[in-house]
Amino acid sequence: MAQGAFIEVVEEVIGKTGNLADQTGLSSRVKDELERFRMRVSAIKRVVPVPDAEENQAVPLFGTWLRRLKDAVYVADNLLEEFSNEVSRRDQMTQNKEAKKLSFSSLSKLCIRACPQLVSMPLFPCLENLELYYCSFKPLEETTRIAAAEATVVASASSSTRAASSFAPLSKLKSMEIGRMEEPLPEECMQNLISLNRLWIYECRGPLLQGMRHLTALKQLEICSSELFDLSNYGNGMECKGLRSLNSLWLFQLLKLKSLPEGIQHVTSLEKLTIDYCPCLTALLEWIFSLPSLKILEILQCPKLQSLPVEISRLTSLHTLKIRYCPILSQWCKKEIGHDWRHISHITNLDLEPGNSDGEPNEQQKKFDL
């Protein structure tokens, strides 16, 4: 009968699954479930009518057989799910072990260009210089995940946070350049950049400064050539307060920038600010006096900028002011007769050159060809 054939198939599946469980070394819980399943099928077999039995003898037993079969199917479903999860877990462990074996332990500089499909790479614990252009951050995410797993094992074994921190990926990185990226750098990667001194962002889209509060060692930040991103509304004080080591900021060819991001006023360590080729910039806001460490201010190729805020006179550390290719602003700052002259006359080094602004960056400041 069909019932007997079904039982034979189930028994064969159980046998093969048991052998596979032994070969793969599955947990004892999975093996116990498999044994209970085998016993239940055996019990069903005892009540299933044999092929030569009387039909009227089979009917009373059918309901019992059906109920037990239903229970067995549920057990089988749970068992196979457990088996599948165990196999997946072991596969992942194997992949992690293989990835750990591949480690660029001496690599100090890495440049990846035009590899948008790249999703994984070996560990590079000593990397100091990283350049990423037109690709994905997924390799960094994968590296972070693997290293985090290693750190957890080390921390459990040694109970030492210092030992675990040695596995933090990118923790020794000092310089990073990212260009033409479609997504922000993941925050779980940003928080590992504890040694990063220089960050250069070129032609990127989206929330460029997400997670910047983690970059406590950053000294130079350069944001260049963004036609789609407007930093004007970036006023997250909490993000910028984390940049307590930043002393140089360069904003170049930000075509939508109308005013400086208000978050900059919280970077009290800033010593040099360069604004270059921002054709829509119309004003520097009065909060500029909140930058007590500012020594050098350079304003280049900003044809719509008309005047400087009165508060610039309160920047007692400011010793160099360069204004070039800003025809309107240069007139306002003209020595003795300019409207803003009285606000900048105390500055030791003044470089005021009106130049000609035709709406294009000068030859020395053309955007970089990747």
C-alpha cells in the first residue's frame, strides 16, 4: 500500500540524515531529535496495515495513523530547520576561518578604484593609508564584522579590552580618500577610525558627514567637487563637537553651498579654513567669532560673496586673510576705503586680489581627474 511505501521512504531519509549528522558532528540535541523522530515513525509503522490485510481491519487504524503521521511531519519540519541552521552556521564559521587565514599583515597602503562589485577582502590590521574610488563600502563592513568576531573571542579568553581592541579594523588608519561613492561610510566603520588624521571626500553623494563625531583624532578634512550635496543645512553640533582635533578644513567646488554649515562653529580647534570655488556662497555668518583658534582664512573664487561679518574683528588669533577672485568682496575690503576694511585692518597678513571670476575654477584648481 501507499502508506507502507511512504514509511520506507521516511526511514531511508532518517538513515541518511543520521549518517550526515555523524559526519558533520552536529550537536547532541539535533541527534536526540533525530532519534525521537525515528522512534515515532517506527510506532506509525506498527499501526499501518500491511498490503495483504483485510480492508475492514485497516479502517479503524487509519485515524490513529494519520494523527501520528501529522505529529511526525511537524517533528521532521523542526528537525530539518535545525539541521539547516546548523549547517549554515558551520559554513559561516568555515568562511570566517578562511578569511582569517588571508591577512595582509604588513600592508600599509591600499587603493581600490572602479570595483563596484567587490564585497569582501582579507584583513589588513596595519593599514595606514586607504583610497576608495567608485566602489562599495561592503568590503570594509565585512572586514569589520570578521574582526569584531575575533575581538569577541579574544576578549572572552583574556578578559582584556586592550587585547580585543588590537583586532579593531582600520584602527591604525591615518589617511583616507573616498571618491564618487553613492553611500556614506558605515558608522560601525567610522567608530574604528581612532587614528585617522586626514579625510578627503571627493564627488560623493548623500549624508557625507554621518558619524563624524567618532573622528576625534582627525586634523585635516577636505570636501571637494560635490554638485549634488549641499552642506549649508548641516548644523549637527553633536557631530562636529567630536572633531576636537580638527585644525584644517578645505571646502572646494561645492556648487550648492550658500552659507557655511553651522556645525563648524563647534569646531573650536580649527586653525585654517579654506573656501574655494563655491559660486553660490553669499554670506559668512556672525558665528564665525566662535572659532577662537582660527589663524588663516582663505576665500577664493566666491563671486557672490559680498561682505564679511563684523564679528571677524573678534578673531584675535587670525593673522592671515586671503581673498582672491571675489570681485565684490575685494572691493568691500579695499584698504582704507572699503566698507569692511575696519573689520580686518588688524590682520597682519592681508592678500586681497580681486581677479576675474568667469564662473569656472582656475587652472590650478580644476577638479581632479580620476
